[in-house]
Amino acid sequence: MADLLVVGSVALDSVETPFGRVQEVLGGAATYFSFSASFFAPVHLIGIVGDDFPSEHVRLLRDRGVDVGGLKTSRGRTFRWTGEYGYDLNEAKTLDTQLNVFAEFRPALDERLRRTPFLFLANIDPELQLDVLRQMAVRPRLVALDTMNFWIQGKRDALLKVLAEVDIVTINDAEARQLAGEPNLVKAARVIAGMGPKTIVVKRGEYGAMLVVNGAFFVVPAYPLEAVYDPTGAGDTFAGGFMGYLASQEQVSAAALRRAMVYGSVMASFTVEDFSLDRLKRLEPAEIEERYGAFHDLVRLEA
Ligand code: AMP
């Protein structure tokens, strides 16, 4: 079992879906990631919040065992994201992004964290992602990165720079097309691999996820759910299950990568069952294993 380090947004989200609406609830890429990964391996979170961030949110992460020693509180307002989804829950429409305290954030990793073997650069300014990567005293065994349209469009050069140094990229399908400038996902994955990461994980919402390693493909479906309330955080929760599972294994083998894809899908399937982290808060480890088992039945070819 190895430790995981994550840097990314910790946020207050306001979200509207056809099934409800929430205001300033706990969100953020690093939040969903660390909560999800904590079911598999020890996680250390690097990020920043403002002095308006409710202490109960920090307590929630700490109670899950997430090391929040690297979560800084600064004077000012917490990062805020406002988004909405139509009946097609696969696509979030961003209505507002306020970086607030993230605009001036300069993370400083202590000596211990600089040696963490698994690093996840969750969705945030690629300059911050690169800053954290550069602070590592030892090249981690595995570095993965996630990003979104906001940064692909706004900070493309910085993003390309950090992409060149990572092993894995996790990205949703629309963003993979945007990053590659290529509508065909299979070709887009090849273009992205040319930017650096040997392994590409394309998240496709209700259509599942696709793994591409050196041109070879593996796909997992999404768990079929009747009640999907809010897809926010599904991608980061997927990444948390995926990286958390890999960190729990002796080796990042081809077989472990495939199982990690299923654990990612399992974790994401829980997140979307409620708003914010509400479903994850109620999640029991036994439910994870039960749903993992259900995936076997979903994809078995022979009786
Ligand atoms: P996803 O897993 O892709 O649904 O990510 C959802 C989370 O991303 C939300 O909780 C937001 O707070 C966060 N987020 C939205 N926009 C950004 C951004 N530009 N940078 C970092 N995090 C963001």
C-alpha cells in the first residue's frame, strides 16, 4: 500500500440539474478525489480555501482519514463554481468560475510529501500542477493529471508543458476532442499520447470509460442507474477510485490498470446518486465490493 498526494480545487459549488438545485455545497476536484481514494489508500491533500469555508467540510475529510495538513486557509473567499446540466447529464455547462484564493496560491510541500510515490494533479491551473510536480524530491512512481475546458482554452501552453511530464491523463470525451483538436476519440487519444502521457483514460459519463495504453484499448461501461441526480464530481471520484486502487497494489500492471478502471467506475456510480458528496458520505466499503462484483456480471460474455 503506497501513499497518494493530490493537488486540486477545493470548492463551494452551486449546481442545478433537472432533479434539483444546491447552493454553495462542498465540491472541488481534490475534494471528490481524496474522499474517493481514501477508501483504498492513505491520501494527502494540497489545496487552499478561504476563511469562509465551513469547518465541517474539513472535518468530513479528516474523519475519512484524508491528511488535510496541506490544506491551507487564507484570508479571502473560497474557489466557487456554478454549473448546470440539462436532461443530457453528460455535459456540464459552467455558468461561473471564481478562482478567489486559488489566484494567488503557491503550494509549499514539506519534505515528507515530496517523496509521495503516487501523485494526482487534479483539475486546477496547470501552472500549479507543474509547480507541485517540480517540488517532488523523487520522481513519483506514477503521476496522473486531470483537466477541463476552462484550462485547455485559457492556459493551453502551461497545460502542454505539464502534460509532457505525466504518465496518465484522465479527461472527459468532449475535453479530449478539444485538447486534441480531433473529433474522433480513438484518434484524439493518439494525439494526446503524442503530448506525453502513455496512458489515457477517457471518461464518457453514462457511456463508461475507455483506457488506451500504447494504442491498446480497454473499455468499461457505466453502472446502469435509474436514479442519477447530479453528475458533478463523477470524474474526480472516478480518478480517486482508479488511483487509490493502483496505490493499494504491489505493481501498476496491465491487469491492475483494468481493475482500477472498474473501481473508478464503481466509485463514480455512487457519487451521481446524490448531490455534492452526500452519497459518498453514506458509503460503506462493503457496497464498493458488491458493486465491483456486479460489474463482472455486466460484461461477462460466456454464461
Ligand atoms: P467533475 O468531476 O469533472 O464533475 O468536476 C467537478 C468539480 O470540478 C466541481 O466540484 C468544481 O468545483 C470543480 N471545478 C469546476 N471548474 C473548475 C476549474 N476551472 N478548475 C478547477 N476545478 C474546477
